[in-house]
Amino acid sequence: MTMPLLTLRGVERRYPAGDTEVTVLKGVDLDIEAGSMVAIVGPSGSGKSTLMNILGCLDRPSAGTYQVAGEATGELDSDALARLRREHFGFIFQSYNLIAHLPASANVEVPAIYSGRAPAHRHARAMELLTRLGLGERLQHRPGQLSGGQQQRVSIARALMNGGQIILADEPTGALDSHSGKEVMAILHELHQAGHTVILVTHDMQVAAHAQRIIEISDGCITADHANVPAGSAAEPARQAQTPRVEPSPSAGLRAWWGSFLEALRMAWISMVTHRLRTALTMLGLVIGISSVVTILALGAGARAAIIGQISQLGTATINIYPGINFGDTNPAHMRALKPMDVRLLQRQPFVDFVSPEVGTSSLLRYRDRKGTAQVDGVDANYLRIIGSAVHLSDGIWFRKDAVTHMAQVAIIGYHAAAELFPHVNPIGKIIMVGSMPATIIGVMAKPSGLLAGNSKTLSVWMPYTTVASHLVGHDWFDTITVRARKGMSSKEAVKRITQLLTRRHRSKDFHIQNLSSIVKTINKVTGAIELLLALIAAISLVVGGIGVMNIMLVSVTERTKEIGLRKALGAPPGAIRRQFLIEAAILGLSGGILGAALGIGAALLLPGLIGSSIVVSPVAVALSIVVAVAIGFVFGVYPAARAARLAPIDALRTE
Ligand code: ADP
Ligand code: MG
């Protein structure tokens, strides 16, 4: 006689009962030969199922040893036990335990998914097995559409999917009418004839009579163990044990991984579709969070681009020097810091393209009987080059260098001044009074556009700064000096050199410098801070969305505890279960993210029309928020997934 296939020695199983323990199996010694058909009989509550679960590696003994084909199970971890179940055992349960939302063929395929068979192979084998069991016409029927006998045949096909070397059937006929019960027993007979080891639990002696060997168990102890001449097949000589073909496990773990990945995707999809409303509500938080982030970022980027675009029109590489150590400085001595000497000094510097001082005042403008208060700016001949493209002459000319040298009484008037004082005549060549000084108009400025336009209807006049200094303000210091650095000189470097130069000449830093890049920097800082704040608020809603995902995943784990237990019994390792729930959570996140991004872009496209601002939808930001949504789903799915993976197969199977 060869070595027994299954060997139990001194197996005990105790369950905690309140403060004490109950011992359900009390030192069971048992050998089961390959190819035998064994019935375990005994009254209800005697420990038959407990023994069966230990035989099937769904449960571990509290004491004693159990060997499967020479392999001691005591040392194996849950992954190894899952492999053992996949490779050696086929389970048939009293209540069939089919997955309700999968058709018959998909139910049969489940064990092969976890052992990594190719889909084509799986489909073909499931079809072959079901056809052999007389269900060829019912491949796509769901369990609910099949009779009890048919469901039990589906579960037999499932038990054979990976070879089913050892068939464990716990009360397989218990839920069936006598006709279907006979059918099932006939199939088990055939399997035994074909070389499968069949272990059958029953409390029905008539059913047990089919077996070659009957083990009686009572109150956790084996009370009898005897050979039996099976009814019906009595004439047949007992076959020599001939182990059936055990499907070799595919070598590549990658295919098993990919198979269970696809299975997880499908399960996630089915679970989401079956609970549409719940899924939608779960995603709502994520959708709101992601869409607000996307909208806020788009609006923020749009507003910033608009502001910076307008500022750039003010002239690009100019640097403005102001008197006073900062904008708030009111020290009168500091107000006089910028002098003509500074202008001449700066003009001599090789890194300077040109220098343009400015001094302003407000004066009464008068032409005949029309008058108005105007802002008078004393500027240089090169003023137009400084202000850049935002403003230009609409008529006449600008004054030249010699007008500055000679303090010429010439003026260029602004658009509003022209409209106010000269509604009907061309102002060019006319003489106006600026305060008490007469001046000839030589040019008219076009209506300003962009940021410079503002809302003000201020009347403006430009004159040589020397003229304004001597005739209107009566002092020689400037309000500002504008410098443009030569090409190739960075404005940062230019600012540094100007600061050094003027500080040395003034013997103190009684001025401050602003350039475009510092303004842009400030704007970026301010808008960035606002965006960050808004994004933070949106992020909170994302976290809330994530908690929603976790909540629903936990519900889903609880709801599917039995299915998880079944999948484990059929050979799913903990990793596959964890992966499945993580994928489900990530898919929730992905769907929420995509939906949210679409909604956010939609809102961002719609809003400018309503609030009159521009938007810039950055693909990077959109992609990033979708990634964030997936990550949130994933992170908040970790805990539920771990919980599902940790479930003991037998505890999970027992829940209703
Ligand atoms: P049966 O022979 O009817 O299949 P079982 O093996 O299912 O009997 O149960 C044997 C005994 O063990 C019963 O008294 C039952 O109450 C107890 N039992 C089974 N499972 C558990 C459990 N998880 N916790 C506590 N007691 C259990
Ligand atoms: Mg039982």
C-alpha cells in the first residue's frame, strides 16, 4: 500500500465559548488513501463540517498535524494554503455557494483564474465540464435561473476546474430533492471511478452507503471506521487507486496576476453597476472636489496671465527708481533724492540703454473759455520708448532732445484733454495755458487701452521735464527716473549696479527700485497665495470624498464577506483579494476624477462669460487632479482591502 494522500494525527479543534473553550474535535487520527471514496457520517453537531474544513485547508487544527500529499500544513502561510486548495481540492457545498451575479460558466472558471490559466483555456474547459454535466445549454444562466440540482452540478464543474484531485462534498445532497440527490451521487460515483478521491459528509446513511469506507464520528471522536461494499456498484472490483490528472500550475506568476487583475476589474465594474446610486453618491464628493480644483486652477491661471499680459504692455525691460527708502517713506530729504546729476551719471554707464526722468504736478489747463485740471508730466524726449506699445501719438510729433535742453514751452496733450478743450478744432499748433505758462501743442496722444485706460477721464499733458521743473514745480528733483538696460544685461544685474552706483553717490540708500519682474513676482505671489487657499478648501472636499470612498468600500467588504470567503476557498490568495478591492477603490477614484475634471473644465469654460475673466486650462493640472483622485481612492481603499484580505476563509464562508 502506498503512502496515504491525507494524514491527520491527533487533530483537535477548539472554539472559544465565552470565557472557556469548547473542543469540537478531540484528537482525530485518520488516513485517507488516494482514489478512495469515503463517507463521514454522524449526528448533527458532531464535528463533521469542522473536520471537513480542516481537510480542505479552510481551517487550521488547534492541535495535531495534517499532511496533504506528504506536505505538512502546519507551517504553511495563507498564500501556500491557498495554493494547496487550488491545486488539490474541489469543494462542493450543501448550499452550492455560487456567485449570484456571475453566469454558470464564469462561476466554474473562478478557481482557474487564481491558478493563472489563460482565458481561452478557462472558457473551453468550463464549457466542456458543464456540457459533460448536462448543462451545455445553460452556460450563461445565472444561479438564480437554475434549479437546485443544476446549481449543484455547476458547483461540481467548478470543483473539477483545476483537476479536483480531492473532492470535498459537505452534505452535497442536503438541499436537494431525492431525484436531484441521486443524480449528484451518480456524478460523485463517476468521479470516483475516474480516479478522484471523494470525501463526502452526510448524516444520511443511505447516501453514505455509496462509499467504500464509512467513518462514523460522534461528539468529535471517530467511533467507527469500516469498509463498505457500495450499493449498485457491488459487482465492480474496487479500482486500483489511479490519481487523476492534476492540472500542472502554470509557471508564469504574471499570467495569474494579470488574470486576477482582469477579474478584479470585472468584479469592480459589476459591483459598481449593481449599486449605481451608491456608486454615484460615493463619487459625488470626489467629483465636487476635483471639479472645483480644476476650475479654480484654470481661473487663477487665466487671471494671472491676463494681469501679466497687460503689465508687459507697459514696456518690458524698464527699471523705475523712486525717491524714499520705500513707498511709505515721507522723509522730505529723501523726497529730494533723485537729481539731474543722477540722470547724467546713469546715462554715462555702459550697461544703460537710456534714462528718462519724470516730474509731475497738477495744473489748470485753459484754452479760450474751456478749462480743466490736468496731470502734467515732465518727461524726456525718449518717453515714448519707455512706455512701450500701450500708448502712442495719434497726431503731431513728440518733442526732441533740444526742446529739453532749451526748456521749450511745448506740450503733448492726452486724448481726454483734447476732447475736453478742443471738441471742434484740431489742437495741433494751438497755444494753451498750463497754469500761468503758455505752451504750444505739438502732439495728441491716442486713447489709452488695456490696464492704462482705467476708468479715469483724467486730462493729461506731457512737457519736457526741464520746462515743468523750472516753470511749474520750481524744484529740480524728480518723482522717478526710468532706466532701460542694454540688451544682454539682466534686469536683476542692472538693478544691482544702479543700487550700488546711486548709494555710493548719495552716501545712503534713500531711494527704491522697482522693475517689471519684481511686479510680476508680487502678482504671482499674491495670486498664488489665493489659489493655494482655494485649492486647500477644495482639497478638504477631496478628503471628504475619500472618506466616502472608504465608507462604501467597507460596506462593500461586509456585504461581500461570503463571496470573499468563497473565492478564498477556491484558491484566491489574500493578495488577490486585496488587489481586487484596491482596484475597485481606484476605479471609483478614476471615474470620480475624470467626471470631476470634465465638470471642472466645463465650469471653467462657462464661467468667463459670467464673471468676465479669462481661463487657462492646463492639461498638466487636469491630469494631476485625476491622478490625485485615483490616489485618494487607492489610499482610502487600503484599509477596507486589507480587511477583506485578512478574512479567514472559513469565517467568511459561514456568514450569511
Ligand atoms: P456538523 O457535524 O453538524 O457539521 P459542525 O462541525 O458544523 O457540526 O459543528 C460542530 C460543533 O462545533 C457544533 O456544536 C458547533 O456549534 C460548533 N462550532 C462550529 N463552528 C463553530 C465556531 N465558529 N465557533 C464556535 N463553535 C462552533
Ligand atoms: Mg455540517
